[in-house]
Amino acid sequence: MTVQPSTQTIRFLRRGQPVTLRNVPPQRTLLEVLREDLACTGTKEGCGEGDCGACTVVLGERDAAGQLQLRAINSCIRLAHSVDGLALWTVEDLVADPLIGVAPGQLHPVQQALVQAHASQCGFCTPGFVMSLFALYERSAPGQRLTREQAQQALSGNLCRCTGYRPILEAATEMAALPAVRLDRAAVCEGLRQISPQAAEDGAYLQPLGLEQLLRLRERYPQAQVVAGCTDVGLWVTKGHQEFAQVLDLSRVAELRRVRTLGSVMRIGAAVTLQEAYDALCQSWPQLEPFAARFAGLPVRNSGTLGGNVANGSPIGDSMPLLIALGARVVLASVRGERQMPVEDFYTGYRKNKLASDELLAYVDVPLPPAAPGQWLRAYKISKRYDDDISALCLAFALRLQGDRVAEISIGVGGVAATPVRARKTEAALRDQPWSRQTLEQAIKTLREEFEPISDMRASAAYRRQVLGNLLERLWLQTQGHDAINLESVQPGALA
């Protein structure tokens, strides 16, 4: 396919001033533009797939209340056009941006703390660590001493190739002790107001601002590649070398960026980031917090969207098994109207779904937890690396016990079939049965026989079958009061 240059203009705020770029092809990444067009070589390319964090930059935008929100994201898989109308900071900007206000010849507290802790090591990944810590620094209150746990969460998407995390974490906990330097948020918001993007009805990169316009464009350009945070599509560009004649970006559609309560349902818009979506889910189900923190790294969760994760339909995606267990439904929209279906019924094959050519996944509706006693929700992820890794297997259970019997059970599974699936046979083996060891053993056998997983680089078929049963037993043990049976329950200090 021959890709025509875009005649649209990208404008973003950097160092308090608008930066204008013209004729940027729709598939060009933000990292390419930074390094090759703007000579910002402090931002590094490591993996090219959002795994290592060497390319981390910080984006800023105004939220619905007009307040500035900062997010660390991976520039290697982010399309350049998606930052139109946003503010951008790279590692060079921490001492050069007058709106940050670092004194001449000085370093930003984040950088100074890394120097004092001898944390730069080889230096290749250091810019990414700096930017993730800059976002954390700006989110924290002035003078707030950050904990090691907070630093680990903020740096979950940054890998150190020298394996020297200790001094980096020490720097993170000490940076608040240095003389404070704070971004002039009001000035940034005013600058953003002056470059607010205008929605275009044609062009190579379409970025509508409202749902009605989005659906109209989807009907008019069914061949356009739909994107949101680009954490999947970005890989098609960097690893698959795909080119798109036209892109339809739904990440600015106001109606799709909200989480709302509609009666007994939590409605999550398709453009809500994974971090925001999991924050909302964890408010209703606090027990999901360890699982949510293991979905990729923070920069991926800051960019990717729940709607994109569900629409992409990877069989090893972490969101779908949880949503299936929760009884969630997808809402598909077009100019013709809306239709709904359970998440597990949305898929027709490997990365294939029931979307018509003029439709988009608009919302994910999640039933809110009932007040009835005996409710258990657990989601388990098995991966080779605890943080920032792709699942070999993902299993989610929504269980309601009535006395010593299983009143309701819903099980979502990933990593065992061409699509995310529901373990209906196992549910039937458990429903209305005593929640006993005997019932458990039969259900484990059923679960291990229900699917035909494959062997691949992440796990063998035999391993996946074994672990399926093991995780069901873990659920049973936890309902019996045995909580210290997984990594989340281990406190490093207790092992010293």
C-alpha cells in the first residue's frame, strides 16, 4: 500500500511553546519524530515494543475539570499524531523548560537524586527512569517522602539492563528531600488552551472529539485503522512494519473517556486508559489491586485503553478473563444504533470479533458487586516475570457461596484457546454443589480437560493444564482462610 503524506499539522506544547510539525505520515511514531526530526536523542530506543521503558516521555493534558494531568508513556509505540494538542516533556526538558524553573547550571531534583545515589550506571535506560520518576514527582505533594513501594509501582515499566535497581529506588525515595522544583501547571494549561485541536472530517489521521462525529467517520471510512492508545497497533508498526493509509483515533472522544455508574452497572468508555479503568474497578473490588498492578507496566497502562484491549481480543490479554468472570458486556455502536453482548460472545476466532465494518466498541458495562454475603472475586496471572510481562495463563473467578454450597460461579480463562473463553463445563460441575474437597477435585479434573491449550514460548500445554487446576485449588484454599499462598502475600522484609 502506498501511504500518502498527511497534510495535517501536529501541534504540541514543549518548553512552554507550541511545536508545529507538518506532513507527518500517520504511522510515524513519536519516538521517530523526537529522535530524527527534533534531535531529542536523550530518549532512547530499546525494545521498540513498550517493554523496557528506555523511550519513556511524559505527556500532559487538561482533564474534564481543567486540571493538568501528567502521564509517563512509551514513545516507541505511540503514534506521533496522537500528541496533537498535548504537552510533552523529554529528559532534556527538565533543565530547559522555563515552566519547570530549574536554576541555570542545576539539575532537576529527580536527576540530582539519581546522581547522588550513583544510579545512572551504563546510562542507556536512565532517561526513561528519569521521566517515570518526574511524573511521580509531579503527582506527589511537595516534600512528600515516597516509599519504595510507590517507586516500584511508578517504575514498573522501566527495565535496568545493568540489574542495578537498588540505587534507582533509593534515589526515588530521596528526591523529595532536595530543594523543591515544581512545574507551573497554570501556565501549561493556558498553553494547552491556545493549541486546542480542532476535529477534522478528512485527512490521513482522523481524531474526532465527539461520539457522533466518530461514528460518522467510521461509516465513511470503514478501511481506516482504528487506534486508541496504540499499545497493540504500535507493535504492528514497529515489529510488523505495517503502514496505514488512514487512521481513526478515538482517544479524544469525550463520551468514551468517562467511567459512569448507570444503575447497577459501571460503564467504562472505550477510550478510558487501562490505568483509569483498573482504578475504577479496584474501587469496587479492592482485592483486584495486585492483579491490576501486573497488567504490563505503568507507561503501557497510561496509554492503552480497556476498549482497545477488549477489541483486540488477544487470547493472552489479561482484561478479558476478568471481565468474563464479572459478567461484563460490550456495547457496540454505529450510526445505526447500539447493540450489546457478553464479552465471551464477542469473539469469533483468533483476534476476530463480531464488529460490523461501520461499528466500534464504545463501552464495556460491568455489573457492580451485589451486597449479598459470600462473594469471592479472584484473578490470577501466571507469567515468567512478575512485573511487566505477558501472561502464559490468566484465570478469574467470581464465586458466591451460600452456606457451604456454590450458589453462583463464573470463570474467565485466557491462554488456553484462540480467544478468551468462559469455563462453562467447570461452572456446571461446581454450581449447586457443596464447596468441599471432593467437589473441588472433580472440578479440577473438569477444568483441566475442558480446553486444549497449545505449547509455545511462554508455557507448554501440560504446564497450562496443571496450573489451571492449581489455581482453582488456590481459590478454594483462600476461601478456607489460607491467604499466604502466593507472591502477593510475601513481604521481602520478612525474608531477611
